[in-house]
Amino acid sequence: MPGTDGTAARIRSLITALAPDARRSVTDDSRLVEDLGFDCLRLTELASVLEHAFGLRPYGPGDLPGPVRVADVIAAITGGRP
């Protein structure tokens, strides 16, 4: 689908910008908590940024059960398209 690659790249960029562990590279298989160092507060901030950037409904605690990878976030926003 057109635009999906651009959307995925934008999501990766936002995750990279907010990742507490800036030394780690962000890949689709990166786990937000275990690999990139996100904690509850930073995950909430990421959810808010993604909601605003993509016009999403507010995030609920059960929307993305852990462990969550970057690919899971991309799939949730793009409707499951790779």
C-alpha cells in the first residue's frame, strides 16, 4: 500500500527520538522495554506522540500487550500491513 513505508519510517524515527538508550539502534525486532530502555512513563509519552502524529484514538493500557516490538507498533498503526 502506498505510504506504508513512509509511515513505518516515521514511526521508527519517533521511537528513536524518544528511546532512553540512544546507543542502541532501532530495528523492527527491537523490544521497547528490554532493548531500548523504555519505562512506563516513556511508553506513555511515546503513545501520546504517536497519537498526535497519526491522529489516533487515545491509547489504552491493553492496546499493545508486552513484550512489544517496534514492528508491533508499526502494525498497530498501519493496520497490520508490513
